Amino acid sequence: MTRIFSGVKPTGHLTLGNYLGAVRQWAEVDQHRADALFSVVDLHALTVDHDPGRVRRLSKQAATLLLASGLDPEACTVFVQSHVDEHARLSYLLECVATDGEMRRMIQYKEKSARERERGGSVRLSLLTYPVLMAADILAYGADEVPVGDDQTQHVELSRDLAVRFNQRYGHTFVVPRATPPAVAARVMDLQDPASKMGKSHDSGAGIVYLLDEPDVVRKKILRAVTDSGTEVEYDREAKPGVSNLLEILAACEGGNPEGLSGVYESYGALKRATAEAVVELLAPLQKRHKELVADPAYVEEVLRRGAERAREMAKPTVDAAYRAIGL
Ligand code: ADP
């Protein structure tokens, strides 16, 4: 059976980008067709300045939102990364296979380290090595597929390279994984800045729809989205990035494709109103279920405890094999 691994970082509140680019596909498709593991990857949240209490709260919230989004603990494994030691154990071995040059070429590292330096902060070594830990997350489970948004495909490529290199040097140990981004909304952009992706750890919340935003907040954010010059509602990511982003979001909500929506709306205003209502409708069941789950924290704890147990059982044999193969 196909094995799938993917995760979310608890560095902020989950966004519409996380949902459309990743989580929805996990819930609607992946968990039903494969042996799937989904993790709140909290170790990755430590690569930038963080507040310990906040990371813990956000991890719990992210796990609750994954369940609210429809991940079914009977159908897949949901767990918190730091509850399973195998990730860190394997990460070190992979650091001995990766090179500093390939780490420094990672686009996210370049962008995030530049931002950190601009702020006058120092760059943590873990920000550089984070893609290796991500490779460990994936390779420990022998995942064949990694459903992620476009922003993560370069990191999955690195995981492939490290798996192949390790196997060549030390004997076949790892399955070589591949990224499987969604067909639509693989890159949802910030509503106020369509040149950058809608990211949960970005500073401004005005262009970001969070999964727990109230309907009126969602409407306000989408109605105030930046659009482009001209008046025609056409899908053209180069010439009309703002409008195309809205079309992409709307198409993803409705299960269609954005090209098919070109020319359907007579004005930017009409497109925004339709998109706002589609997003409100999309989020309503998820928010309702989230409320129910928040009222039952013991249930969420138990899901995560069982999830970690199952994940550990799956990862340990592969990580032990890697230790033996490398000569330890
Ligand atoms: P973030 O950038 O919000 O911190 P994570 O690293 O936690 O995101 O990613 C969780 C999943 O959500 C990944 O599969 C990632 O590719 C996807 N994702 C994140 N932001 C977006 C976006 N704006 N559009 C589409 N997918 C996204």
C-alpha cells in the first residue's frame, strides 16, 4: 500500500493556504487511498524566534484543526513530531550525508535568513538544516508520496537526493519519495500582496485568511483584497496576480479550475463577493467541528498519544536499519 507523509508547522494559526494547498487533499483523498501519516511538526517551529508556551498551544491547536478538517484517526495517523524521537535520531545521520552547499541553495532558507538578518536578528543553524529534518520526517516512514504545496517541492527534492545518496553509499535503506502537490491552489497568495504566498508566520494578518476567522472577518479580508489594473476578470497569473489568486481560491472552493472562471464575473467586486461567500461556506463545517473538539481536549490528547505510538512503531525499524547501515 502507498505510504504518505505530510505535516504542518505550528508557527502560527493555520491558513486558507494550508487548507487548500495541503490539508483538504489529505482529508478528502489521501487518508482514504493510502497508509497516511500527518504530523504537527513542532521541531520545525524552533528554527526561528519563538515563545515556548505559544508553540505548545499552537501545536495543540493545529492538531485540533487537522481533526476538524476531517482527518480521521481511524483512517490515518495524526501525531506531534517531537513525541517521536526517531525524527531527530535520523536527522543527524542525514546531516552526515547532506552538504552545506545544498542546504544554502534552498530558496526558503535564502528568503527566511535574509528576512531574519534584515530584522537585525541572527540566523539559527536549525534554519539551515531544517530541510534535513524534513527529509528525516519523510524517510523515517518510507513514504512514497508527500502531498505538499508548491513551496515545499524543493525540500522534497532534497529528501529524494538524500535517500538516493544514502542508499548508494550504505546499501538500500530508504524509499525514494516524491512530492504530490494539488492540481489547483498549490500556491495561495497573500490577499494584500499577491507576489508572496499566504503564509501563517507572516507579520500582517490583513491578507491572510485563517481557518478560524469569523465569517465577517473572512468577508472583510476578501472584499479588501488587492486587485489589478483593468476591469476584466481573467485568469492570468503574470498580468493579473490579484484577480488570479481570487479565481484560484474560488475554483478550489467549488472544485473547478480557475481558467474555467475567466469571463464569468462582470466585475472585480462580483468576484470578491462570490469568493468571500465560497470561503465562508467552505470553513463553516470545519469551524463547527473545531468548536466541538475544543470542548473535548481529552479526546484530542488521546488521538495524539495513540498516533505517536503508531508512528514510533513504523519509524523505528527504518531508523535502526539506517544506524546499522551507516556503521553504528
Ligand atoms: P506555512 O508556510 O503556512 O508555515 P507549513 O510549512 O506549515 O506552512 O506548510 C503546511 C502545508 O501547507 C505544506 O504542505 C505547504 O506546502 C502548504 N502551504 C502553506 N502555505 C501555502 C499556500 N499559501 N498555498 C498553498 N499551500 C500552502
